Amino acid sequence: MNDRLPRKLAAILYADVAGYSRLTGEDEDATHRVLTDYLDLIAAKIESQGGEVMHYAGDAVLARFSAVVDALSAAVAIQDDLQTRNATLPDARKVQFRIGLNLGDVIEDRGDIYGDGVNVAARLEALAQPGSICISDAVRTAVGNKLSFQYEFIGEQRVKNIEEPVRAYHVSEIGASPATSTSKKSKSVTSTLRSPGKPSLVIKPFENMSTDPEQDYFAEGLTQDITIALVKIPGLFLTMDETPSYNKSRQMTAKELGREFGVQYVLKGSVRKLGDRVRVNADLIDSSSGQHVWAERFDRELHDLFAIQDEITEEIVTAMDVKLLAGEEGRYFRQALKNPAALDTSYRGWHLLFNGTTKHDIQESQSMFEEVIRLEPKSPLGYTAAALAYWSEAALGTSDSRSLAWERAKNLALEALNLGDTTGYSHLILAMIHLSNHEYDEAMTEATDGVADRPSCNGAYAIKASVLNYLGHPAEAIEFAQYAVRLTPVYPPYYPAILASAYHDSGRHEEALAAARAAIELSDDKVEPYLTIAASSDALGRVEDAHWAVQEALRVKPDFNLAEYAESQPYREQKDLDCLVSRLRNSGLA
């Protein structure tokens, strides 16, 4: 017997007032009068677009539509009209609604609707900025180009009580002028640094306050570990500096960091290590005003350092009023290294891995992480870090035996997951290994899990962009690569290189050229951007530009072999690879 209740496909609109408790606390009667007036307006707009209000819950409205275009049109009309009405009110008294819009199955019962389709719409509402609209990927796909709005991809969102991550978009240019970009880079590479619609933070690297410069690795390690903890918080937009040793952000003030990275808050701090004790100062600053939101000093024995990090993270979350997922799956921190020697060795390994410049540095970091495994065999952290070090050796081409490095990285990543690793690194490493082995479904699964575990990690989005592109989904790859760039305005050259490749494979060749040139501006010693320029120039009939790019590629890699390159490209569809190779051959590569 099938007990499943009947369902219908519907477009679901969920609207709620931002800061309603504060407004009613300050003036309950005035707020209620404005709210009543606004709810009447919302109901009228919904009905005029063929929708139906299902119920009101205090300051919230739930409605359904049979056509998704009508639902989005109604949402835009509501926000435009409310913006006009709010213009006459003081800023502190504006009643602004957030709107979430989803397309999904609903259960109808007793004049109301229920189910995951409704739940997702409510979660999207929480991701929207006051006065704006957040939509699901299902809505974005269904609307297509039927309405003349801008859609800004804001990543894959892990939302409460929904098993699969939700791809979400902000609908922009719906009344208010878009935020002015603080970036000077091409729009083909990075989008406008508008507010992400949730608490946003950049971490300024913690300073070493001891007299021993050798302790720099310790401050860097603490910065890295706090970042690993914060990057997992679903309600937080965390952006990062990807320059070596965070060189750019070290020189900037809190206000400069806020403007450069497009965030509301800056976390900075200092570390002083004295024997087996450590003192950590942490400061959370509002970047727009320069005011200190929260500050704390922690004095601990070295083996309690992970407890310090946990406390810092909890305090920051509280200060920023971020709501975490409930239960075990919402825990954002991982098992601590209880052995002080293991912790210190781990920090030295991270320092070498991220700041080293030679093959020896990477191999030395591997040795240190192997030592962490020996000291803490039941902790996943050593296995995860060692897997990343071996993967880096193979990916950078510095390994004497690439296949052995891949295999060691894979085994370590699997063991880390077996021990309960929650950092997300293991999933991302496995995604790239599966991709290189042409194991496409496995690569996509691991990349998706990596993004879910690291919702504010630029590297996770860049890796998934690469996987999507090789699997034949360049349009989606473009969105993920652009979001990786948005998460870190100070990004490494391979981010725009991935974006350039996705633009090429989607036939957007002018944008591919711009993104490839942006990658070259950051580093002119990588061959991939030159290959993209050659291929896209050939597609556009620009023979001289294609030949120039080929000469530059051969300058970087004199022994470049087109057949070997083709063999290394894990495209799922042979036609995609054949198209790229043909264009490179036309450009003069043999």
C-alpha cells in the first residue's frame, strides 16, 4: 500500500520582516500599523500575479503560484513598492521584508501547503538581504531569460533539515542601485562586491608578538586552524587573502580590508608563545566604523590551544549573531590534537606546505604530517594534512613518481574520512584524484561533499568548477569559478584560469580571453592561460593573437607536447576535448 500523500509542483514565496523583534520592542503599535499596511500590499501584489496567500504567521507570509515567472514578478513588484513606502520612514523604523522563492513539490492539506518545497523557500528567505529576494536554482532555471533581472550566484547553501545543498541566487537591480565594485579587475573575472546578505568576515593573519621570528609558523598555524573552523559555518560568509603568507592583508587596516574584501567584519589578533604557555589576543572589528565589536585575551597551556580556538570561534559567532545548525551535524570544529608535540609539528608542516617554494619544502611537510600521524594515530588531522601535501606534490608536478603520490594521497584521505574528518579537505582531494582517473560520478560526489563541508571555502568552489567543466557543464562551472573569486578578491592565478577554461568551453570567447589575461597578470609562468588564449583566439579568427599565445606557451614550457597535454585533460565528452585540441593545433601547436 502506498501511503505517500499526493503532491503538486508549485512556486512558493515566503516573506518575513527583517529585525521584527527590534522594531516591535521599540514601538509595538507603530510597527504593527505599518506591518498591517504592508501585508495588505503584499497580498494584493500576489493576487494580481495569479498567486494565492496560504497563510500569515505573525510577520511572515506564505504564498503559492502555478507559474514561477508570476511568482518572481510578484516578488520584485512587492520589493519595489515597499522600497518606495519605506523611503518616507526613518532608517531605524523601516519595515523591510526578505523574500525567498522556490519551485518544488508541496503537500496540500486543509487550505495550506507543506513539505520540503516550502521549507527550502523559508531557508532562502533567511539568506536574502533586507529588501531583497533570494531564489533557488530551480527557480533560476525555470525563469531562464524570460525576465530582465540580474541573478548573482551565492554558492551552495547547506540549510537546516534539507538533505541536499541548495544552489541559491540573489536577484539584483530591482529598485536600489547595485553596490559599487571595489575591485579594479575585469567584470569577466569578478563580480561586484555587493553585500553577501549574511554576516561577512575576513581574517587578518594573527601576528607573532614573541621576539623569536621562528614562531611565525605558530601564528600562521593558528590563523589557518581558526579559518578551517569558521569556513564550515553555514550562516557565515568568510572571505580570504590567498597571497603567499597573507602578504597583502598584513599591510591593510580594518577599514581597508573591509573595502577590499567587501565584508562587514575583520578578525585580527596576536600570539605570544612562551615555553609551554601561549597567550592569544583576538579582536573583532566593524570595518565600516572601526569600532571594536568584541575582544578577548586567552592565556592557556599549549595543550589547550584547540580549546582557545574553539572559544574564539564561539565568541565571534555570538558577536556576529550567526545561527548555527543544531545537533552534531552543525558542529564546525574537529577533533583536537591532544599531544603538544603533534600540534607544534602540524603547524610547522602547514607553514612549509603553504609557504615553501621548493620540492624539498613539500616533501619536508609530508614528513612532518607523517610524524603527526605517528604521534596521534587516532586523529584525522594528520592524515588530512598529509593527504593534501602528497596531492600538492603530484598536482604541481614535483613528484618523482606522480602515481605513487596520488595513491598515497588517496589512501590518506580515505583514512581521514574513516576517522571522522570534517574539514572537507579529504573530499576535495578525492574529487581531483577521481577526476584524473576519469571516475566522473565519484568526482562530482566528492566535490559536492567538499563544498557542503566548506561553504565559505574559495578552493572548494574552484575545484568543483573544474570538475563541472570537465564533466560538460561549463555554464555551471562559470558560476562556481566566479563565486570562488568573490570569496577571495586576492586570489591565486589558477582561479581565473579555471574561469577562462569554462568560458572557452561554453563558447564565450571574449570573456575567456579577459579571464586568461587576468590569470597571466597574476603569474605569467603557467601554460594553461596561454592555451586558452590560443584556442579562443582561433575560434574568433584572430590568427596573430593565437600565434602569440602559442609562442608564450612554448616560452613557459619549451617541451610542450599537444598529444601529452590532450592525454592529461579528463574531459568526459570526447567532442569537447577534440574541439580544444583542434583549435590549439590550428594555432600552431604540434
